[in-house]
Amino acid sequence: MHRVTIADVARRAGVSTATVSRALSGGRKVSSDVAERVRAAATELGYEVNPIARALRVSRTDTVGMVVPSIRNPFFTALVESVEHALGADGKELLLCDAQSDPDTEAKRLDALVTRNVDGIIVSPCHGTDSTAAVQRTAERLPLVQLDRFVGGTSTDWVGVDDMAAMRAVLDHVRAGGARSAAYLGARLTNSSSELRHAGFGRHAEEFDLATDPQWTLLGDYSVEWGERAVGLLHDAGQLPDALVCADDLIALGAVRACRTRGIAVPDQVQVTGFDNIEFTRLAEPPLTTVDQPTRRIADEAVRLLADAAGGGSATRDAAHVALVPKLVVRDSTRAG
């Protein structure tokens, strides 16, 4: 079977091969009637642009790499979908890598994306310190933007939600709903999200005069299982405060399930809040009050910052730190004020 070449398209359209290349690459302009004739000829003949050859000509691949801590976490699944949508609107493709919550794996994934000549990389670092060297090394080779989580000590842009403001909104809400004491169910303080949410809880619990106790701060991982276990530890110790403030929705879903298993009424006996607003939260029993992470806005801003960095714009300014205003989604796991 004859493979259709650029020369075949040129003959059908009655133009040179150089004109066909310009018309199909979107590079130097050709007249609209010539471009239409070339595209029509390519369609009729079934010609497809060779992406490798095109990348060599224009020095770009129109691909962007993305590395997330764990694709199993529904929040990152939603974030990936939003980034892919934003890139698609800009004519680019996404190459996704899962760091499996391991800095060494993350470093290998970043190196692999650089080797594949992606045009830039979007990363949510899995560790607050152990990820720094690989992120900085990658940023020295390619345009790079951090999103959601970040590591310090780099010259890279970041976009995400304001975790401290989010915790303030949560604690203000449960206080208005009658809570006078609160526990914090979170993850170990190994990344910026865990650290900032934990710090925000401590600061704003004091602001709203909510009683806390070191034994009510339980740190594990971002999972339903940990949420269940943490509630069991509090309940078995006979110390169940008025509100359970959870660092993410998976922990909160586990907390709600554990309360139901133990006959603890939510929200009448204890209020429960989450963070991220993943799809499952509205299906919980009761539906979960949570902080909405605007994944579409985060993704759009990350892609914009990456394009700016690729165009050299970031070289003339300080690294951007874009903290988006959070929104609290109130459902039935908390009480109205």
C-alpha cells in the first residue's frame, strides 16, 4: 500500500512541498485559499503529519509532561482531566506520570519527560524537601510550573488554592454551627498541603476560640482507611470533640463511615468537614461539607504560566505564586449557623 507523502499532497494541491509544510504546521503564513486547498488535498489523500519530523522542524513537540503524587487520589484524577482539557484548547497533548508518592520515582519520571523532549512540565511534588533537587534540576532544563503542592528554594511558578484561608473558612463555619472543640485528622507533614492545612487549623482554631488538644491532632495518610482509624482512636479514648476537621475528602469519608458504624450522629453529635470537593463527597451519607478546589481554574492558570515561561516571560519577573481564593461547599455533615 502506497504511503501518502507531502509530495503527493503538493501535487494534488498544485503547490510546493514547502507551502504544504507551512500550511499544515501553522508556522509562516500562507493565504487562506492556499491553506484551504492544501488541507482539502491532505484530507482527500488521507495524509497525516509525522509528529517526529514536525518536532524536528519547529523545535517543539506540542506535548507537556505532568507528574502527580498519586493518580489513585480522586483529586489528582480531576486535576489531570482539567489540565488535559486546558492543554487541548491550546493544541497540546499531555504525557502523564504517576510518582507513586515516592520522591525517587518522581525524579525518574521527571528525567524521562525531559528525555522525551516535552515542551514543559507541570508537577505537584510529592515531598516538601526530598522532591526539591529533582524539581530544580528539571526547571533548569525546561519550563516548569508547580501546582497544588510546591517545594521551596526553586525559581519556578506555582498555582493552587490558599490552604490557610480555606482552613479559616472551615473553622469559622463549624464554630457558627455550634462547635466549641475540634480535632484535626490529617496526613504526615511531608508536603506543602499537609503543612499549610495543619498550620491553618492551629492558627484559626485559636482565632475562633475552639478548644483543641495535642491528642486530637492525628496524622496518617490521605486515605479512607486512615479516616476510619483516626475516629476509632478518638472514640475509644473517650475524647470525641464537636468537630472533625479533615485534611482531605478521603479522610473525611472514612471519618463519616466510622461515625456511622459506631452510632455517632453526623452532624448532630459531631460535625465533619473535608477538603478538595471530589465527586464522591456529594454521595456520602450525609453529603460532605468540604472546601472546593477549583481544578479548572488551577489548570488554566498553570497552562498560562507554562506558556509564559516557554515564551521567556518568566525570565523578566520574579516567580509567580498564585493562591486562588477557596470556596466552602456546605452540605449536611455540618450544622447551619
